[in-house]
Amino acid sequence: MGYDLIIRNGTIVFRENVKKADIAIKNGKIVAIAECLIGTADQIIDATGQYVMPGMIDAHVHICEPGRTEWEGFESGSKALAAGGTTSYIDMPLNALPATTTKEALELKIAAAKGKNYIDYALYGGLVPGNLQNLQELSDAGVVAYKCFMATCGSDLPGDFKNIDDYTLYEGMKRLAELEHVLAIHAENAEITDRLALEMIKQGKTSASDYVASRPIFTEVDAVKRALLLGKETGCKLHFVHISSADAVGEIITARNQGQDVTLESCPHYFTITARQFQAIGPLAKCSPPLRSKVEQDKLWEAFKQAKIDMLTSDHSPCPPEMKFSATNNMFEVWGGISGCQNNVDLMFDEAVQKRNVPVTQFVRMIATNPAERFNLRAKGEIAIYKDADIILVDPNQSYVVKTENYYYRHKHSPYTNRTINCRVTKTFVRGHLVHDVDEGIVGKPIGQLILSQKSSNYIVPS
């Protein structure tokens, strides 16, 4: 039988086990898996010594097009994601202008994205004050989930994203429960963190450590607990983004064990950069919630190893370099977001699987299977017959140093620059098409397709 592609001799990571086998791909789908696959193919790749894994599904990416394309556009962002081993991503409703909180804004984003993505993509809708009446139309138009901020966000610019008030959060959860959609939540107590920041600034305390102190762990835990209470009251499915503390993880797991439909994610920077290192790196490592102490990071790693964290995401939140600069070294003035999606998979494979003996099957569930299931990306997320051939090869024996000149970001800065990573994503395939090779770079033209929610009136059942 003739196939489009056969990947031979790789160590395949399935949902529950690992074994050496060959994979055959035809028309973008995985059509055969066998230890000694018989057949011919247009292309055969030898993956000896490498892991063959489902590509990462990054459920937390900020592409800033349209409106702020100078921060990061679909083309540059999807190239970076592909180079890092991501084969699908879900774009947040901010930081584009206008934010994706209405059908009209969603249509602008869909039009802006067309023909520019190297990997497949889906879109969030936003829940903000004043758009309760827009939630149904966003669902009908194809968003796969919704996002809200309990922390202060946005600007005075027309159409920018705004943080939620308690009434809108409650009423929005009621409506999303009816729509059977997931609400992703940035959980920090805005009133306390904002006031703490103002007090710090008044006292002239504007260093990295002062910024961290203005957003203590209890403000994350408080917001998580309040959101869980409203979720329990309304029956809304919840997903907590970029959780930074083991205490918050504990609250979420307790609620899940009591029957709530809730998941959580965390990000590589919370596991690989401490608050002390933030002081040395400077503005490039500023994010919210902030980076934590080594003691707290170790607690978060324990939660990771115990499989209490459902998925890894990048929270790729880029900006121009001038937004990461303060003439007075005032950390409260600089943009809070990390560019990091190009090193998601290999960085965390090195840290989790190779250094801390996390089972590679657990790692794959965190980067691919769990996000696919949570956000109903049914053709994605695992190496299995008739799934999309979204596949990456990872060489566990190839070390490299992260260099600025290798970034695909529109603005080539990241807190991981000059870091040594002791494994490497060598090839990224999207539906069987090679889109990135470690030696060749980006391959071919953008082939990424928009993934619509199965609740959308425009949804077509995948072939």
C-alpha cells in the first residue's frame, strides 16, 4: 500500500505506553501503526533514537493581530510555535484590537489569520463587562472556549479587553453553563493587587522583588476560591490559566474531587525561573501572576509530578522591546508578559522527563491529549489511528543553547536566551506536512487551518 509518509524506527509515545514502531500517514491522517510496517511511501523518515510524540496543543497564546500586529502577528507567532513543537494553538481574545468579544471582532480576527498560520489554530471569545448578549453569537461563530480576567487588565483604547466584575462573572457563568462552554479564568484579586502596587510605588519600591511582593500567592488563591464558588453555583465548566502556586492547585483539585468540572494549566516559566532569577534577568521575565520563590517553585513541581496539573501552556505574551524598558528600572511600568512559546516542549521535556523522571506518557498527556479533550479538538492530541498526523520528533540526546538569532518571534527577546536545553524538537508535522526542521528551519508555505467549535453553525465534521 502506498502512503504519503512513513516515520520509521521511532519510540512512539502513546496515551498510556511507549513502544518502538512505525507510523504511516495518508491524506493528513495516521492510518497505520506497526512494529515493522509494510508498504511504500512518497517520503520515509528514520526516527531512530528519537521520541515520536503528538505535537503540543498550546491552549494559551496571545497573537496580537489585528490591531497590534507590531507586537506579534499570526505568521511570526505560528512560526515560533511550529519551531517549538506546537502543532495547534488556541488564541486568546486579547491583546488584539478590537478584543474578540463580539462576532464582528471575531470575524476581523478570522480574516486577519487566513493564510498566515503554519500550524492549526482555534479561537477564544472574551467575557467582559457589557458583552453578555454576545456570548451566544460567539459560540455560533466557532469559538472553542471563553476567557475572563479577575485581575486588572486592558487600556483606555476603544475595543480593548477589560477585567470582569463579579456580577458579569456570575451571569456569564450561568450563560456559558447553558451553552456548555468552558470559561478560562485569570485568577488574581484585582482590588488587593492594585492597592499593594500603588503602595509600593508611593514608597519608591519598584524593583522586581517589589513587584512580586505586590501579587502574593494568597491573592491568586482567593480569586480561585471565589471563581470555584460561582462555578459550583452556576454549573459552569472552569479552566484556570497559568496557575503559579501549589496552594491554588490544591484548591482546584479539592473542588474537582468534590464533583466540579474544572481543570488547570501552568507554564514553563513557573517551573524554570524563580523570583530571584527574575531580579537578575529583569523585565523580560515579568509576568502575572509573578514568578515565585524557589521554595514555592519546588512545591509546584511536586504538584506537577503528582499529575495534579492538567496541561502545560506557554502564555506567550509578546511585545515590542521598548515596552520592556523603564528608564528608572520601575518594574511596574514595563509590560507583563513572557515570550517563550518557541521553547515549550524541549525545555519542559528536559526539566520534567529527563531531570525529574516524570513519565513521558504523563508529559504527552499534559502537552497534547488533555488540552485536546478539554477543548474538544477531537481530531488532535494523540498518536492513534485516524487522528490528525500532528507529530513531532524529539531527540533526547541533542543539546543546544537558546540564541537570539534563532527566534522566529517578531521581536527577538525571551528570558530563555543563552539557556542550555538538553534535548531538541527536530521535526514538526502538521497533518503530515513537515512545517519545521531543525536543520532547514520553516518548511513550505502556511498550511494552518482554523478549527471551529463543534457547537458552531459552521462546523464541519473532520474527514
